[in-house]
Amino acid sequence: MSVQSESVTDTGPEQTVGYTLHGNRYLNITNRCTLRCAFCPRFNDEWTVQEYPLRLRRDPSFEEIVLAVGNPEEYQEIVFCGLGEPTLRLYTLLEVATRLRPHARRIRINTDGLANFVYGRDVTPDMEGLIDALSISLNAQNAEIYNRHCRPKLPGSYEAMLDFVKVAREFVPDITLTAIDGLSGVNIPACKKIAQELGVKFRRRVLDVVG
């Protein structure tokens, strides 16, 4: 999969790049994604999270993202999240993390775990010392159910996501797999077992509860 250009100009009204929830500052850096999850709010034409409008007309620049953080010391975590896959802007993400690292208490990426698949190399060493935590969307106990709900653009995405977890453990100290309770066919205990076997944490999410 080719990675699209990150440089786009725009002179329209302001868009929501940073938003605050639960004492964390979330960074909405792209709406592009490697998945087309049927349960994602955007596929129901709902682009808000806790009343924050997250639809982007363009990807924000490095300077806009840093500005959207403000003072990182004010937040428990800085989280690259939003309504898109933040690692599709990996190099900008890492540049921002480098800027914030001396002052941020904790930096996390919420990801689908497909960055290695997209970039054709293991990108997890690039995260060492910059990223404190990864929240990775497992979403199902096997590829069949994952494909049904997540509708990946790249064949073999489920296996690639699991491989990403295995290599990321060496460079990111805190990794959590997540799955959504309420999706047809998703077995939460089986998902939790996968996380245990991989030696990482597990968090159960709830269908239609976002943010």
C-alpha cells in the first residue's frame, strides 16, 4: 500500500486537531485509514467523538499538531488517535513525539497495528524511547471475524497485526490489545487469551461507546 503525501495546503476554517478527554490530549492527525471498520462512526456519517467534530479537510502540519497540544505537562497522556490511522503519518508522528518527549508524561498511539505492512519494514524500533504505550485494535479472535468487521484494504492484515505486536514488545514498554464486546461473533475471552499468550495487556471495549 502506498503512503500518501502528508503535505496539503488549505485556507479554510479551523479544524479539530487536538481535543481533551479524561485528562488526556488526543491528536487527530489524519482521517485516512488502512481499515474500513463497519462499526466506525465515520461509516455511519458520524464524525464526532464526545461532541468533538473530527472530520478533517486535510492532514494538519507538524506545526499545527504541536500547537494543538499546547503545554504537554498539563495532560496525563498525549494520544495519537482521532478518526483515522495515525501511523499513516508515521514520520510526522515521530517528529511530533520527539518535540514533546522532554515534557510529556506519557505518549501513546492508538493503532490498527498495520504500520509494518504499510511501510514494508519493521518501524517499531523507530518508536523506542519516544512512545510509551500502544493500544492496538485486535478486534477479533481470528482472521475470518476480523475481516468481516474491519474490512481491511490489505489481504493478510490480521496476521500482520499480530506480527506487529510481537516485534513492538521489544521497543514499546506498554502494549494493550483491544476488542469490542457486542460485535457479532467476537469472543472476548478468546481475544483476552491471545493477549495473554503474546504477553501484553487486554482491554474490553463496548460497542458504540467511543472516546
